Amino acid sequence: MEQNTRQLIAELATKYETAAFLPADPSSFMHSVQGDANREATAFLASCLSYGSRKQFFPKIQFIIDSAHGDVDRWVRSGAWRSDIPDTAECYYRLYKFGDMHRLIAAYESMLCEHGSMKEYVRRHATTGIEAVAAICRYFAEHNASTIVPRNTQSACKRVCMFLRWMVRTDSPVDLGLWADIIDRRTLIMPLDTHVVQEALRLGLLKSRTASMSTARRLTDAMLEVFPDDPLRGDFALFGLGVDEETK
């Protein structure tokens, strides 16, 4: 990577990774609740719904928080969610039916019951970012909930990678760092958002738009050249630049 490109990415990361990033981003929801377990639960379900138009999926995330009266962790663990998310064919959000959400949360409730938290499940099954992605995908596939969480790591698993960024990275006004003691942030994988891919192509960091895990790892390797200790800092640079380009 050329020096001027590395410098540009570093400058953009500093520009965009601020508290001002939060209001328009789904990461804002995990900051709207109290308690580590609640933030973890809110972050996971928010990440699962984070695709498409923010104007459309933000209310779907808020519905969960409102139904849980601000305590998503308790709502899931207690089974109270079942009266709010029935197992029906009615549309919840875009391709997701209420039944898909029901199976997702049922699997998540089982994980909390079996392991205490998603963090503890991941602690027992992973030490790196890619292992954590694979472990999360595997659990939900085994529990008949792979409509929303990818079945495996053949795809880029964008939303799982984003969730892990939220959970692992420290010293950030955006990310929580609740799992910093179990996963090294240097092993995280870049979430392949449309804006990120677009800007990576424009800067010559990628040659293909294919949303695969191999593409995500190639982009992560490029970000390691700029941020050897924290490659996903580059996510803010490319995402922020892409949003700015789109609004010009």
C-alpha cells in the first residue's frame, strides 16, 4: 500500500471514530441501555437487524428495546420475548418473518441458559476473531436459526464481524470492548459493508466486490498495514468516507 493511502486512511479514521458517529449508527442502541449483559444482548440483536435502510431497521431494533422495557438481557433470559415475537409467518423486517426472529431469540435464550452469556460461549470455543465468527455461526446453525445468522464463514458474515468489533475493541467512543479479555482485537475481521467495499475498491485495496470471508480477510490484511495493533480502526475510515461520498 502506498504511503499516501496509508496516511489518508489514518486521517479518516481519526476524523470518523468519534462520538458523533453514534447517532446515525446501529451501535447507538447498545449505548442506550444500562449494564454489560444488557448491552451485549442489545448489541447482538441490533447487529442481526442491521442491514438495508436505517430508517427501516432502526424502528425494528427499538421495538425490541421497548418490548424489553430497556432490559433486553432479562427479556431474553426470562422468556418474556415470546409474547412479543410470536412464531408466525408475518413479516418482521424485509426478508425476516416473525418466525425467523422467534427461532433466533429462542436459540439465543438457549445459549444464555447453557453458557451464562454469549461471551462465555465464545470464551469456550474461540481465541481469535475468525474462530469467534465460526463459533457463533455454528451455534445458531445447530439451533435452526441460520436464516439470520449465517450458517458458516463462507460468506463475509458482515453483521457478526461488526458485532465482534463492538464487543472487542477498546479505547473507542463507539465500541464497548466488553470482550477485550477473550479476543485480541488484532484478529478481528473487517465487516464488508457496501460503503466499505466501495471505498476499498476505489483506493485499490480490493479488486473484487465479492462478499466472501476471503475478501474480508484480504481487506483486514490491508488495514493491518495501517493499524498493526487495531485493524478495524480502518472500518471507520472506509465507512465514513463512503457515507460522505454518497451524500455529496
